[in-house]
Amino acid sequence: MKTQNVLTENPLLCLAIFLAGALAFYVIRKIFPPSSGSNDHVRFSTMSPKVIQNMVDNYRNNQLKFINDALGINDAITVSFELKKLKNFLKSIETETRKVNPDINEGQLGVRCYYAAYAADKENMDPEFRKEEFARRHTIIMIPTLKIKNAQGVYLDYDFNPLDPSTYSRGRNSDNKVQMQTMMSTMSAASDVIAFNHGSLIPPATAETQSY
């Protein structure tokens, strides 16, 4: 009862005790952060191995066969990337976008994969990534996308360059076709565009590591 009276009569003492408790809680959480155990709810996607094999076979028996016969090559059937490089790429999209517009959230961002092919000769390949054995083979190039409302009020995923603020507003102009062409010219003329490529191709790498 005496303690209660002391606290009631000394509001500053109450505040000091509260702040001390809050500080202690903060320090404890920093030293011993909550564990991210198996109880955490993680959303992930799954597919049936049979469906995967079916789809892979469909590609190999149709598109791949046509490409190999028409071009006279043994085209790549897979492209693989290191997890660390993928994470860095995704992180760079978020980081650079927030520098330009902090209000853009994760749900507005995405990645588009373009089917592409390496140049026929080493000299015309990316100066930083010249591998003669990759010539004419399939690859994919990943480009950041931003969900923006177009002139008709529909949200679409537009290619954009997080390093170039002018590419953040495409789609809002009533003359969308002209604007798209202007934005593409801007992206093409930029000295640096955030994109990702340079994976490991099979072939020429060995296929013994593949499951499908």
C-alpha cells in the first residue's frame, strides 16, 4: 500500500520505471531476437513432378526440336542462377525504387523474364560476359516491372528502370502508344538499366545435374 502511494504521488518516478522497463525489453529483443522457427507461415509454390516433366517434354519435343533443326545448333534447355545473385538483384530493385519513391510497395513490383539469345559471335556479346560456347543459345533476361494504372484505369505491369525516375509514370498518358515508345527510347538510351542475365546454360554445361 505504501509503495502504491509513493508511485501515485511521484508521476516522474512512474515514468522513469516505465522507460527503464521499455529500454530493458528493447535490449533483450536485440540480444535475443525472436526465432524464425518452423512455426512461421511461409507461402511457397509447389508443382507435381509429373506436370513439370510433361511441360519440359512438351518444350523439348516441339519448340526445342524446331530451333535445333532450323538453326542447326544444340540449344540450351536450362538456365540456372546463384541464389545470392538472384537475391541481390531483387534487393537492388526494391532499394533503388524506394530511393526514388518511398511510397511504392512490394506488391507493385515484379520481374519480367524475356526469352533471349546470345549473339552469333563472341565480339558482339556483352563485353563483360563473353563466352564463345554460348553463341546463339537461349537465355533469359530479367527486367523489373512496376504496376501502374493506364489511361483506361487498368493496373498493368510495365517494364521500368529503378535508376530512371522518368520510367515510373508510363501508362498514364492518354496516348499510351506514343508514351510507350518514348519510354522505351529513354530506357534504351540510359547508360545503366537494372537487369539480370549471365546464368549457367545447359548445354554447353553438363546435363547430369538436371532432374527433368
